[in-house]
Amino acid sequence: MNLIAKILPASNILLDADLTSKKRIFEQAGLLFENHQQIARAVVFDSLFAREKLGSTGLGQGVAIPHGRIKGIKSAVGAVIRVRETVAFDAPDGQNVKLAFVLLVPERATDEHLQILSELAQMFSDKAFRERLLNAADAAALLELIQSWEPHAAGQHSPAV
């Protein structure tokens, strides 16, 4: 199983949300983590916003990976938010964001944090897979896609499609 599937509970997947800004996405993420992991929404919001001030977490191709460090959590946890209408995110390619993977890691994150970010970047760089995530009918289908995804070993390249 990939690292992303291990940190993404089904309860943290929200599809086709009517959110119109980066701020609203961060607020919604705060609600998800507060309701399902008992992490205060203000703590989540402040952490995501502080990281975003350092530079956009917009990856490009309609995807963002907002992330933050949270004091007191023991392990990384994620959430997926897919918005109904795209949101400006200052991505390097100038494209608005449709899909955000929100990642929270412990305050003193280890190499695992970097491995998760690396897997996320690899996952979202696969155009066909990204399209499947964007078109998943419901949260269960999206979670199943993520659970079945396999990262490429270092140095391995996927065949051209």
C-alpha cells in the first residue's frame, strides 16, 4: 500500500464542494480535521496559511498540496477536497486548482513527510490518474483509486502513454 492511502481516511474526502477561494479550502480542511481527527480547525487553518505565505502549494495541472506542521499530532494525516469550480492558487503554470490534497504532519516531521510529498507529486504528475481522480463519482471511488495507486521505484520510469 502507498503512503497516501495509509494517511487518508474516507471521512476526510470531500467532493464537489462549493468553495471559492484558497482561504475557504483551508477553512473546510480545518472543519474536516476538527470533526474527524479532533484537531482544532483554527490550528489547521493557521498552519496551512502560514505555510502558504512562504510560497504557493499549487503544484500545477489543477492540483495543490497545502500542508502544515501541527504540534501534538503523532502521525501524518491527509484530506482530499475537490471543488466544483476551480480556485486561484498561484500555481506555477497559472492554472486554477480543482483538487487539493491537504497534508498535516507532526511538528517535528521526519523523512516520512518528504516521502509523502514525493509520492503525492508523483501521483498527481500522472495525467491519466489525475483525470480519474477528477472524475471519480464519489468519495469511495476516489479512495479506491488512491488505494490502488502504486508509486514508481526511484529511477524507474512509467511507459509513455
